[in-house]
Amino acid sequence: MRLLAPITSIRPGPVDTQGVVDRLRLTLVSAGYALAGVPALALAIVLTLAIPLGLISVGFLLALAAVPATSALAEAHRRVSGALLATEIPVAYADTSGAGAIGRPMRWVRDPARWRDLAFVWFSATGGAAMSLIPPVLLAAPVPYLVGAVVDPGWLWVLLLGASGLGLVGWWIVTPPLVRARASAEAAIFRGSRVRQLERRVEQVTESRSASLDLAAKEIRRIERDLHDGAQARMAAVGMTLGLAGQLVRSDPDAAAALVEEARAATLAALEDLRSVVRGIHPPVLADRGLAGAIEALAVQLPLATSVVTSLPRRLPDPVESAAYFAIAECLTNTIKHARATSAHVHASHDGSRLRIVVGDDGRGGADPSGTGLIGVARRLAAFDGTLAVDSPPGGPTVVTMEIPCES
């Protein structure tokens, strides 16, 4: 039995073993909700006091202690309520990286998500707690009367026991809808208004578009640099060499022939430079064999043992395959350069609507998600509404999880 299995129905239904087990599970969850109202009340009071006391240093100290604790409690409730509703309850706190002890509270005050957390703890400590107490109270109602009827049998105890049996009927009927209502209320508080969700979505699209434009401009500059320093320079040298050979063809045929041979070699080198530029734009192996084959070809070239497991459709959209390929290549490059790993692995799968890639190694860990390489990967994925998560504790291992919404 999964404690946090989704609530599939709120109808009373037939009285059977599965129904009893399911309601006992939901009653336990409801009791947990109610108990969580105790720390929620304390945090609600502290946070409310911190607002007017922010004019003095005491308010900042209260906020620095209470806001992270509230975030942790809110995250636990997001997970529980999200699991019961079979949905994900997103969180979008304002970025406070780089802000000091005074800067963080100032950003928290302007962050709508933090105000929703305040609303959540007050709800959890008041109306939410009252809702969550009903199922366990109804279930426990017959206990004292049952004990009384056994200890001192009498018509009054029996009558009270029969009346309390109505509580069990109420427990059977109201437990699923009450627990679902509590979870839905929390989801509504955390998500905020529809307008705010749309505003946040517009912000995300704007940020990802800006990142995509920056990435495209960077790629163009790289291609221009590679062409200028590579193929263009070689072709210019070929032209000069052939011009000199033309001047020597009558006076010194042997020297002219040597120059022509030199020009031929330079032409081949320029052609290889052009192939290298093309591979940097869209690798031919990706076009020929798809993402699964391209990952396998990439792994074969690495100087460490790399296992590849893929479960992918025949083809995904070309831009998605290209972004995923270069993201994997960047992660594996970081592994080779920094991880001191002896092995790596790449797992790629597609569930029909989302591409999921996991790149890991057995190295020393400590990978920095804010480092240049991983930031570049995150920006590349953001253009497709993709996400990147890094789990790299000191001592390892490192696991980078990337997800991109896409249809096959």
C-alpha cells in the first residue's frame, strides 16, 4: 500500500477491504496534515511578526530563521498534496543567490511565492487543521464508548455506542472528499492566481528566448571564428601558393609542381576544417542514425568506459535531437576534464511526450550547476522548455538529469 497513492474517487462506494484500507490510509495522511498545523502555526506567527519588525534588525533575524523553515514545510506539503492529486505543484521562488543577510529578506518581501507560503501556513494552522482533524476524530469516536460498554455494561453506554456508530458512517463518507479538498486547497494556494501563472509563463518564455538568442549569437560567432581561422585562412594560402606556382611553371617546373602539391594538401586540410565546422552545427551521424546512434558513436570515442542505454523512437524533431546531443557531449566533456572518473553512463528514454536523459559518472563529484559548462547546457535546453538537474555531492557520484518536452 502506497501511503501517498492518488485519490481516484471520492464516492462512498461499497464497504469492502480495499475501501477500508484506502480510508485508513487517507485518515493517517489527514492526521499528518493536522499535526503539521502545529509548526505551521508557530511559523505563521513568527512570519507575521517579522513583517512589522523588519524596520528593526529583529525582523530580519526572524525572517532568516522562519522563511527557510516555511519553505521546507511548504515543499513537504507540495509533495504530499501533489501525490494525492496525481499532479505536480510547481514552485517558483525569486532568485536570492548572491544576496546577503539583508538582501534576501528584501527580495522575499517582493516575491509573490513567499506570500503564498505565508497564506499556506495560516491555512494549515487554522481551517486546514480543522478539516484534517475530522477523519481521525470520526474514526476514534466509538473507542471511549466501546470501552465504557465493556467496563460498565448498561443501556446508556450501549445507546451511546450505537450513536457513535453514526460517526463511522460519517468517516466512511467524508474522508476521501475531505482529504482531497485539503490537498486541492493547498494546490490552489501554492499555484496562485491564473493571471500570475500566465505572467510567470511569459517571464519564462522571455528568459528562454533571450537565452536562445544569446546561444545562437554565440554559435554564429564560433562558426565565423572557425571559418576565418581555419578554412578561410587555408584557402587564402592555397590561392597564394597557386599564384606563385603559376609564376614558376615555366622557369622552374619542379618548384611549381611542389607548390601545387602543397596547395593540394592545404585544400584537403581546408576541406577537413569545413567538415569540422559542419559537425559542430549538426553532426552527420545524428542525421544518419538518429539520437540513439549518435550517443553510441559519441561514447565509443571517449577515453573512459561509457555505457549507453536508450529507449527512443526512431526519430525525434531535429532541433531537439541536436540540443540533446550537444548537451550530452558537454556533460561527458565535463566528466573527462574534471570528474576523475573511471566510468560513465548515459540513459535516454522517451515516454511519448518527454525526452529524459541521465548522464552520470563515478567521479569525485562536486559539480557546480552554476559553472559555465552546465549553465550553457541549461540555456540550450531552456529554448525547448527543458530542465536540467544536477546531483553531485562531494565524493560523487555525479548524476545530471535533463528533460525536454517533445513528441516523437
